Amino acid sequence: MWVCCGGVLRVLLLVQAAWRVSVGQVRYSVSEEAKVGTVVGRVAQDLGLEAGDAEARRLRLVAQGRRASVEVSGASGALVVSSRLDREELCGKSAPCALRLEVLVERPLRVFHVELEVTDINDNAPVFPVSRKNLSIAELTTVPGSRFPLEGASDADIGSNAQLSYTLSPTEHFRIEEEKSRSKSLFLVLTKPLDRETVPVHRLVVTASDGGRPSLTGTMELVISVLDVNDNAPQFNQSVYSVILPEDAPEGTLVARVCATDPDLGIYGEVIYEIDGVVPPSASDVFSIDARSGDIRLRGALDFETVSLYHFHIKAKDKGTPPLSGHCSVELEVLDVNDNAPEVRVTSLSVPVSEDASVGTVVALLSVWDGDSGANGRVRCWVRPSSPFGLVSRLSGSYSLVVREALDRERVSEYEVEVLAEDGGSPSLSGRRGVRVPVSDVNDNAPSFSQAVYTVLTRENNAAGAELGRVWARDPDEAGNGRVRYSLSEAVVGGWRSASSYVSVDAESGRVWAVQALDYEEVQVLEFEVRAVDAGEPPLSGNATVQVFVVDENDNAPSLLPAAGGGAGVEAGGGAGGSLEAWSVEGSSGAVPPLWAWASWGSPAGQVVAKVRAVDADSGYNAWLRYELWEPRGKVPFRVGLYSGEVRTTRALEEADGPRQRLVIVVRDHGEPPRSVTATLSVSLVEGAEAAAVAGGSSGPRASSVSEEVSLLSSPSSRNVWLVVAICAVSSLLVLAVVLYVASRWSARAGVVSGPGPTTLVCASEVGSWSYSQRQSRSLCVAEGAGKSDLMVFSPNFPPPPGAAAKETQPEPPALLDTVG
């Protein structure tokens, strides 16, 4: 049953909607200035469309002629406000203000006519033609009741919102009177004779109030000068003259002939005519009057679309002293003639437009009008292309061509804009006007480098003046704004030298030159900024970072590190081994006095006797050190770790090995050609108790004495000479080691206190040294082995503390960071 009722109800709704559509137009009403999104009416429902058909059948709105400011919502089928509704802009003084719209649906294609009435609200205040009006009235002779015409105010609204009432500021001499004629003339009426000697000038304010809720007002000041003498004033034979003329009436056409008489005699009775005021004031030059005959003729063209009703006052004055005058009004109604097509004119053009012009900047002022009225006179305007310029309507028929989007001269240097206007006639008439808008350049682009960071690889010991590379920056601006010069930003390298002491930049080409030969051991990475500045005002600049990686050459031989206990290059082994006692060096680092190391008979195989510690100021393969036992060759009870430098026993030590072993150790890097340093280590073999006594004693003269005594008691007489020599050497070496140790500690402490200066770091593995160089935050090494072209980075690793055991292992290959070409 409910299903049946629902079907019947749907049929009734469809029949009702079809009846409304067939009987006449669908009408809606909305007040002006309604908010965007306000629902005006349910178009889809009123046209009999079922739910969902509005979007499926592409229900849409087509405005006829003028901008509609409403649209149809595709989803709901409702007619909603899409932009600001201004009744005065759409219809002016016409009432009612009805917009004829067409609603289209597809499948099948049908057209429905919808009429939208825009109702008026009180949004315009009354406006007088002038803010101040001067009057001259004679004293005494001007009798109470004399009337003086005033130009009334106008209100752009209609209906009650445009119904004006006038009030006058409090005075006992005047009152305001409004004549209820077609034009509603306004008069100032004298209520009490004036006395110039009492009040020579009266200043009054006329206030016009409209009938809106709330009421809006406008004012005009009256300045009344009281004349000292007076006589009879001229009188017109009628107070209002009504005339009708077509808008195409030619110049010189007689509008009306006014006539006034003055009962005075002589020159006091001679009347002169003049136009006292025209509404609107802009039409004051359209009419002229013969001063003697009173003939009013056209002196300009009439335009119904501009002014459809003229109202002007005629004054007739005599030649008395002071002259007396009479007034009448003329109302001219203009009839429309439809004979004009839209015209577009450029009234002001401000080009070229700066590319940094803000959105809303006015490029040109345009005037667009159509001489016709009604549908034939409704004109819509647009520009092509639609961006980056647009039209903004300032007044009816007046537009501004403004910037809608940001301009970029580097992208488009000139625009050809076409302004089009089309009226609502059938067939429609159109007009167009082309506007060329060039864009002027401003310095809005800073020089931009082709890359933010330039990486340059160069080998150390390069020649001074060699070209390291070239930077290039582009500035898309023109002329001086795009002319780029390069300079070197000062930067401190290595903590104490400026970048300009190493490199220079050519101001014109951007080439980077080496000022001096680069030393990898002094600086591994030379990082500085190159600044590109244009010649604009103010100048703009860009920066790029240049990183010059100095590739290491094998120009440094290995050098020995001081031992933790004060020796030079050797640490004593643990366990049954002895302390560092003997050492000599040969090679690029010179030689040191001979020292001794102790080992006990019976020490097992693999016992660490001493450890050779050396570094190389180079990096990578150039600093990868290997240790070889050079002498003696053959089967000896000692061996040296290939990469660790540890001197170990190969078997248990026996008395047959003799009282002393002399080992010649070669420390060699992997450079090409390789560099090396040679060291001689003397190891004294003693009894286990003697070695323990030596190892457990102090490193001072007392320990040397104990060692000497033990050696004398347990060794043959041939060994005594060597022990005496060793004691003297140890004493001398101890003093030298203390001095060197204090000096090295002081140097390291000074490097830390200096702040951001270079810090001595050793890039090494657990089993050997890789590099020894000056660094700030990272170590760079270049492998020079088989590849000869690998740039590698190693983490710093300081040598282990004295006594710590180190395993002899083959180090892992260094990690590859980049490739030197």
C-alpha cells in the first residue's frame, strides 16, 4: 500500500513540475549581496527531475548576456549564489531586476527558462550632486514664502530604499519643501525676512535620508549670502517644462523655450536666462540656452544608456543691483535607439610592466560600452589568454587590466593581450582590442652555479699557477643584472692560513688557479666558497662550495713513534719478555743511540719480546706499512709481524742462541717507489729470574744497576764489557727519552688548546699504521698499490697503550670512497 502511495505521489510531483514548466518560466527571488553559497531554489526538483538526474543529465546553467552570479550545483541540482550580487550593477534603476537564465539538461537535450529576480537592499546612501551650494538672497524685499530650487540627492537603490526625505538644520528663516512632482523638486523656502546687518551669511545643512531600515543619509551644505537691496524678481509662466527627445537627436535641436516676465521697468525688467544646474552634473555641457530668447538647444549628443532622464534648472535674472531672479525646471526624457555595438578603448596604458609587479597592479584602464539598452546593451568582457592578466570591473563599462599572476621576464618577455566584448543581442555584436604588454627586467635572479658543490682532485706537489678547475654561474637577468663576476670568499684552511694563499679565482671566467704547490701532509681537503655577484642594483649573489681533494704522493718515508715508556719506536713485550733497552734506526729519519731489550731463556714460542711502532706521513697505500726482518736471515729464534711490528719468538729460547741477538728490521710502505726506514734491535738473553728483576724494576738508573749486577753474576766475562756499555747507553737514553716525551706531550697539549686548529691524528688499524697527517675532522688516504687510483677514508686509531697485547692479523682492504681519474 505504501509503495503504491509513494508511486502516486511521485507522479503527482512530476505532473505539477511539468505543469509549472509548461505554463511559464520558473521564477526565483534572491536579495542582492546574498552570501556566496546561498541556495536560491531547487531547480532540479522544480523542473521535475528525479533525484540523481541532475548530475547524470548534466544539469547546467546558461546566463543570457550579463553575468549571472549564480550557478547550478551538479550534485544537488540547487541554484546557488556563486559570486557577489549587486542589483545596481546588474540593473541600475530598473525595477524589477530580473535575470533571464537558461537551464540545460541532456539525454534528451532540453532547455528550461528560469527568471531570477534580484531584490534590492538598502546598501547605497543618498548623494547630492554637490557638497556645497551658494545662494544669494536679498534682504527685506524677499518676502516670506519665496522658494529657491535646490538640486536633490540621488540614491542608487530603488523602491522604499530610494524614497528620500529631507531635513534642514535648525533655523528660523528657512525650511525645506519637497514638491511632489515626477522629479520631486526640492526647494528652500524663506519663512522669515532676512536682515543682512544681523546675519550676513547663513550656513545650513540639508540632510537627505532614504526609506531603508536602517536609514542611510547624505548631506549638502548651503551657504546663503544676504544681499543688501532687493526688487521684483522675474516670474516664469510655468514652473516645470516636460520634454521628450530620441537619443539620436542631432546637435542644435530645440529642447524647450522658457519664458519669464519681470514687472519692473527699465533695466530692472530686462530678463537674462541661464542654466542654473543640471542633473546629472556630467551633462552640463550637453545643453545651452539663449540668454535673451530662452531657447534651450542640444549642444552635445544624448545617450539613453548613460542618462535616460535629465533634470535641470533655469534661472531668469534681471539687471538690477543686486539682480533678482526667478527659477523653473526642465525635465527631459530620452528615448532609446538600438544602433550601437560594444566598443573597447584603452584609456590609459602603463607599460612596460616590471616583472616584480605585485598581483593587482593596474596595467591599463579600459572603457567598454554599448550604445544600446536592455538585452542589446548588456555586455560581457574577457581577456585572451586568461592568464597572467585579467579584467577588474571598476564601474559600469569601465575595467582595469590587472596582473593576476606573478610575472617572470625570463620566461615570457612580452604578452599580446586581446580584450573582447560581446553584447546580448541576437545576433550578438562584439568588439575587441589588442594590448601589447612588454615586461621589463629587474634584478630578481641571483647568479646560480651549475652545481652547489664542485669536487676537484689534484695531486700534491702540483705546479704553482696550474688550473685546478672552473666554476660557472648563470644569471637569467639581462644586461648588467645578468653580468656575473666571481670572487673568492675568504676562509681559513688548516686553522691559520687563508684560502687565498692556496688558490685564486679569475673574476671573469671563474677558473680556479693554484697559487702555490699543494702539500697533502699540510692540507688534505681545501674547502672554500666562490661567490658570484651580478651588476644589478642592489647586487645579488650566489655561492658555491669548492672542495679540492689533494691526492697523496709517496713523498714521505716511514718514521718511528716514541714508545709509551720513553723509548723510541719500541714497546717492551709482556710475559717473560723484557723491557725496551736497545734500539737503533737507519734511513730517512736518521739514527739513535743503540738500546737493549731483554728476553729470558726458556721463553715459549710466540712470546712478544718488543713491538716496533712506526707511521708514515703519507696516506693510503703510501702509508700502509709492513715490517720485515732483514738480518739475520735464515732460522732465527725471532720473527716480526708483517703488519703489526711485534717481535715474537719463533721457538723456545736456549742458551745456544747466545747472550745477545741483533735484529735488523726494515719498515717499508707500499708506495711507488716504496720508501723505508731501517732499525736495529739488540735483544739480551738472560735467566728468567734476571729478566723478571729487570722487567719489575723502575726505568731509572736503579733498574740499570740491577740489570748489570744480574748480568755480571750469570754471564761469562766476555759479557761484562757490553753490560757496562749498555748501562751508560740506558742512562743517556733515559734522559733523552724524558726530554722527548715532555716535548711531545707539550706539543699535543698546545694543539688541543688552540681550538679549531689542526689535531694530529693517526689513521691506523689494530695491526699497523696507514697514515700520519694533519687533519681536522677526517682522514683521507690514497691507495697507491695495485690500483694506484683509489681515494680512501680510514677512521683514526691511536696506538694501543703499553703492555696491551696486539694480534698479528692481515688488515682488511681500505673502503673505496671515490676514484681519482
